[in-house]
Amino acid sequence: MLFLAGLLPLIGSFLPLVSGLPTSPSATIRPPSQDPFYSAPDGYETTRPGTILRLRRAPGNLEALVGNASAAYNVVYRTTDSQYRPTWSVTTVFIPSRPRPGNTSALLSYQIAYDSYDVDASPSYAMYAAPPVDVSIALSQGWHVNVPDYEGPQAAFTAGVLSGHSTLDSIRSILSANTTTATFHIHASTSRTALWGYSGGALASEWATELQQKYAPELRLAGAALGGLTPNITNVMNTVTGTISAGLVPGSVLGLASQYPDAYAFLLRQLKPDGPHNRTSYLAAQHMTLPEALAFFAGQDMYDYFRHGRATFLAPVVQHTILRDGYMGTHGVPRMPIFAYKAIHDEVSPVADTDALVQQYCGRGATIRYERNRVGGHSAEAINGHARALQFLASVLNGLYSPSGCTIRDVTVNVTDSAL
Ligand SMILES: *[C@@H]1O[C@H](CO)[C@@H](O)[C@H](O)[C@H]1NC(C)=O
Ligand SMILES: *[C@@H]1O[C@H](CO)[C@@H](O)[C@H](O)[C@H]1NC(C)=O
Ligand SMILES: *[C@@H]1O[C@H](CO)[C@@H](O)[C@H](O)[C@H]1NC(C)=O
Ligand SMILES: *[C@@H]1O[C@H](CO)[C@@H](O)[C@H](O)[C@H]1NC(C)=O
Ligand SMILES: *[C@@H]1O[C@H](CO)[C@@H](O)[C@H](O)[C@H]1NC(C)=O
Ligand SMILES: *[C@@H]1O[C@H](CO)[C@@H](O)[C@H](O)[C@H]1NC(C)=O
């Protein structure tokens, strides 16, 4: 029973994305930490954000594993970290096997919830073991699909600014003129682009939408579907500690702090050296995928790892980090239509935080359809909201969506009878 419970958050994040049984990645596919492709050439810092730095056919047979794709490419592209310094990331681009005709190509940027402080959990590699069903579904619509490793080379899980920047720059790299027509067969000037993410994937997607006007004003984004939003990282930590989702915490704390060396060093010093909740165990999250971290930390008090418990996170050096990178709605207002879907009984991120974020945006001129589901919790909503998200995406990518300010309503959608 406990084992099954421990897997439920995993189902929320991954089940809709996984086709068939996960198998080990083929031995010929090297993990990011061991693949020299995952690096930037000398001097890349002076290139513009979104510049393609390396390009290859994705190794192995990824297009066949995923299905409905004629080709898959890996792109290394220039982006900007949370300190606004040059960095790079990798994305995977899928070409639909039956593309839409002529100049009507469409691009879905699909942010997977990989939720890990382990670079080898990056989607460009993890997709071999768990080909995402949603990517196949999108390809079957004739859409091109972009799947960025938005946490970047340090796997900075929950670093909002970096995640947003790297999502936006992955899109820029695909739409950059010279490559696109030649390699990706996408019509950059007429193609519509939309974003989709759930939970950790919605984190990256949401930060992209709020940073877009400032960081990538030239990008035209047709819309974004954001499910299971986690607007306030402090409240997520407070909510999941001691529960089956406690394993989200160490990857998040370390991933966020990886962008701020002072905060990282401080947190490391604050971890208890011994006892049942010690530094070694906490840091082991660096080599854990989400399912591994959930299993390892299930039910644990995640503040007990620190000498000063919760107070650790009130230290100015940590607060500085969280204020800059951990709270949505602090860097701008989305300028494209948003569909937000959220379970009222979400047990990972309180619905009140999403309510407040939506209210704030709506007061500042955003176009949002926000649906709060009376049924299910965080994991269930990924399934319950799935069809409505796809419907919204098809509508914005086909140019058929008529924006109408903000609409907020409670719905009863019961596709899965899972309570969580
Ligand atoms: C490809 O798309 C079709 C619908 O066009 C769908 O029936 C099929 O399952 C898809 N293939 C895969 C591998 O998902
Ligand atoms: C491609 O790049 C070349 C060289 O930079 C430039 O002359 C040309 O205009 C570009 N083509 C497009 C379609 O942007
Ligand atoms: C595609 O090209 C046709 C003919 O030039 C034009 O009428 C149409 O508006 C274009 N479609 C888009 C999405 O730009
Ligand atoms: C996030 O939650 C914390 C703890 O409840 C609260 O102190 C803080 O003001 C919240 N931040 C935002 C931006 O809502
Ligand atoms: C750290 O915690 C782990 C797991 O509880 C335990 O096996 C290990 O002995 C602990 N290490 C120290 C130094 O206490
Ligand atoms: C959802 O549907 C299941 C049957 O599929 C039912 O048992 C359950 O009570 C329903 N939940 C709600 C909240 O309607």
C-alpha cells in the first residue's frame, strides 16, 4: 500500500507522458554527463540567446520510439541563467511524419516534469526509456514538437528564471530562419507556437510566459496550457514535507541554489553531518530521478535535515534566492492566452496560490481561462485536465481561439477516480 502510494505523484507527472513499459536506455545512448555533445563551443557566450551551437540527429531511433515522427534532432543552444549570465542547454525537436501543408506548420513546446537535480534525468536522454505519449499525440496532429532540457546543464530544478529563459531560447533556436526551413521544415514566419506543461513542466512554461515580454519580445506565442501550477515554492515545501511527495524537496532546494553559489554553500553548511537525516542522504538527490527521490524521501520531515530546521530558509541568503527565482508572477505578465487547470484539492501546491496568481494577472490585463476541478488531487488533475488542455492547444495553434479576458470557474471532471 505504501509502495503504491509512493508512486502516485509519479503517475501524475509521468503516466500521461509514458507509452509502454519503461526499459533501460539503450547502451549506445550516452547520458548527458558522459556525452561531449552536451557542451558549448568556445566563445559561445558572445552569441545571441537562442543561437544554435550544435545540431545532430538524435542518436538511436528516438523518432520510432516516440512514434508519428519522421525525425528527431538534438540542438545545443545559447541561453541565460538565473543570474543573467550566458549558459546553454539542449532541446529535442521532433518533425511530424505527416506535417501540415505549406505555411501552416505549428510548434508545440512541451515541457516535461522531470523534477530532478540530476542532469542525466534530462528529457533528451530520459525519453529513450520513457517515450512521452503526449509528444506522439501532438505529432499526430501534424505539429512540430520541442522538448527542452529546460533545467539546463546543472539540472537547476525549480530555478524559475533559468527555466523560463531556456524554454524561450529553445523556441528561438527552432524558429531561427536558416536552420528551420532547411532542417526542421517549419515556416518560422507564419508558424504558430504554443506551450504546454504540467507541474514541474508548468513551472518552466509559466516562467517562460511571464518573462517573454522582457526577454524575448519578438517571439509570438499563441497560448500556453499550464496544469498543476506551483506558484510559491515555499508553500510547496511546507505542503509536501512529511508526505509521499517529500522527495520533491531536496532536488528543488539544491537545483534552485545551484544558481546562487552563496546560498548553495550556506545550505550545505546547515545540513546535519550525521543522524538519520544527514547531508549525505540529502545530497544523494543529485543522482536520483524523480521516482527514486520520491521512494527514498517518502514521509520524511525535510526540514529535519537542517540544524535550524525551517528557520534555515528564512536566512537572508536563502530568501534572496527564493524571492528572485521561486515565486511566479514577479517578473512580468503573460501576453498570450493562458489555459490554467488545477485541482482544488491539490496536495502539492495549495490552490490558493494559483488563485492569487491568476487574480494578480487578470488585474493586469492577462487573458486567462482558469478551471478549478472539484475532483482529484495533483496527480489526478494531469489526467482530468488532459483533454481540455489538448483542445485549448489545438484551438490556439489553429488560430481559432477567441480571447476574452479572464474566465474563472469550478468544474467537475472525473476521468480518473484517483483521489490524489
Ligand atoms: C500516431 O498517430 C495516430 C493518429 O494519427 C495514432 O493512432 C497512433 O497511435 C500514433 N502512434 C503512436 C506510436 O502513438
Ligand atoms: C542565412 O544566412 C545567410 C548568411 O548569414 C544569410 O545571408 C541569409 O540571408 C540567411 N537566410 C535566411 C533565410 O535567413
Ligand atoms: C499562407 O500563404 C497563403 C498564400 O500566400 C496566405 O494567404 C495565408 O495567409 C498564409 N497562411 C499563414 C498562416 O500565414
Ligand atoms: C509564499 O509563501 C510564503 C510562506 O507562506 C509567504 O511568506 C510569501 O509571502 C509567499 N510569496 C508570494 C509571492 O506569494
Ligand atoms: C546518513 O543517513 C543514512 C540514512 O538514514 C544512514 O544510513 C547513514 O548512516 C547516515 N550517515 C551518518 C554519518 O550518520
Ligand atoms: C469519480 O468517478 C468514480 C467512478 O469512476 C466514482 O467512484 C467517484 O465517486 C467519482 N468521484 C467524484 C468526486 O465524483
